[in-house]
Amino acid sequence: MKKNLILIAAFLLISSFSFGQLFSTGQTLKPKKWSVGVEPSVLVNGDAEFMLFGHAGYGLKKGIDLGLKVGFLGDYDEYIGGDVEFAIGRYFSVMGGAHHFGNFGLDANILGTYPIKSDVRISSGFDVDIVFIDRADNPNTTEDESGMDTEFIGWVPISLEIGLKKNLAFIFETMINVTDAGYHFIGGGVNIYI
């Protein structure tokens, strides 16, 4: 089993580098339960950029949870985002939300989780952001060209959650950019379930 975990971790590490927007699995939190996590990450957009993310979640009711993410310490703008996640069966979920990371964006994703064993789960799916970019922020834009542009960015997220104790888990994630716009991301950190 350890050999399989090492191979999965190596695959995730080698596959690509992306941005800590999920820190989630295809399963929702139980009602009235909290999760709090911290995740050092590397954002790769031509250069490698370090960011530190904080994550919090709350189980609203059975099959629905809320999430909040904040990112800072990078050269880019700070990141703040929130989402609502809905369970679709036992191992799948859909999520919708919004974020601000230099520009305002809407987020949506679908995730599936495969339990390798009771305390080890691998998740993947598809994540898409619709980002609204103000042309006035571009120094090459003239007054006649002002307005908003819309950019669609897609990722294939892959995460591995390893239970360290009953209420403590390590989550490693990567988001592989599959569009022309965007960036890759790799991160990992701890999540505490309260």
C-alpha cells in the first residue's frame, strides 16, 4: 500500500503545478462540522510564485457545505473566495462560488472521490472559472477600448487526502491548467476537522 501511495504522490507532483483554489474532496462536511486548513502553494505562470492559503469550511446541512479561502504572501494580488458545495451521491459533489484575485471571477466544479482505504482518498474532476477583466487595467488599452473582457479558465484538479489522525488530514493537490489562459498550481497542507 505504501508503494501505491508513493506512486500516486509522485504522479501528482510530476503531473503539473497549479493554484490552491479547492483544498476539497468530492464529499461534503457533516452538518454543524467545521474544517480549518493551511496550505503553502506554488502558482506557476511562467515564474514560480509562492502563496499561503487558509481554508475554512462549515457543514450547513446534510449534503451541503460552505467554504472560504484566502491567499496571501505572493507577489500577485491577494486571493479571497467562497463557495457552496452540494453532494451528488456519496462520492461526488458540485461546487459554485466566486473569488477575487486581481479580477472578479465566478467558479464552478465537479469532483469525484475514490476511497483507496478508509483514511486515504483521491479526488479529481473539472474546475472552471469565468474571470471578468477590466480593460482599463491594461496599460495598452485606449479610452475607446474600455469595458470588460471575459476569460474562461479550466483546470483538472487532482487531490490526495491522507488521514493522519481522526480529525486531522494532509491534503496534497494540483490543478492542471487545460486552457490557454491561467496558470498551474501545486500545494499541500493540513486540514483539521472540528
